[in-house]
Amino acid sequence: MAFIYLILAIVAEVVATSALKSSAGFTRLGPSALVVIGYGLAFYLLSLVLRTLPVGVAYAIWAGLGIVLVTLVGMIAFGEQPDAPAIAGISLIVAGVVVLQVFSTMNVH
């Protein structure tokens, strides 16, 4: 169940971050409300995840996949095109998440 909550937390965070750009500095009510609701839901769900997963692993997955998904949303919704160094950096983040997930033996204490 923790990974389902983690996926939902990631989605909520990506929606909130995407709405943050659309909020125009919190001058637009709809996107601003979506930011507050999305981040609130993301942190609540992340708190549920931390009942069973180590904070370092959970946060690495949450942040790493969030970065990738926000980059994709930026490309599709806002026409932002990452350059080669950005793609390389994001690839390193994804590689780090994979290493943590596949090779780490961290347990909740």
C-alpha cells in the first residue's frame, strides 16, 4: 500500500507544481487553489508512506520521479525544452533512484 500512496503523492506534487507555474505568482485563484490542495495532499500521502518506508528512500523516489514528470509536463504543457546538461542531470537522478530501489537494504527502524 505504501507504493500506491507514494505514486499518488508524486502525482499530487506534479499537479501542484504544474499549477504553480499557471498561478502567475498566486494571482490566479484556480491554479493557486490547486497548488495548495495538491501540495497538502502530496505531503499527507507522503506522511502515510513514511510509516513503512525509510524517509531517504521514499523522498528520493518522490523527488526523483517528480522531477522527471514535472519536466515532461513542462515540455508538453509549457513548451519548455531541456538541453543536454538538463537531460544528463535528470538521467543521473533517475539512476540514483534505481540504485536505491534495487540495491539498498535500508529498513524502517
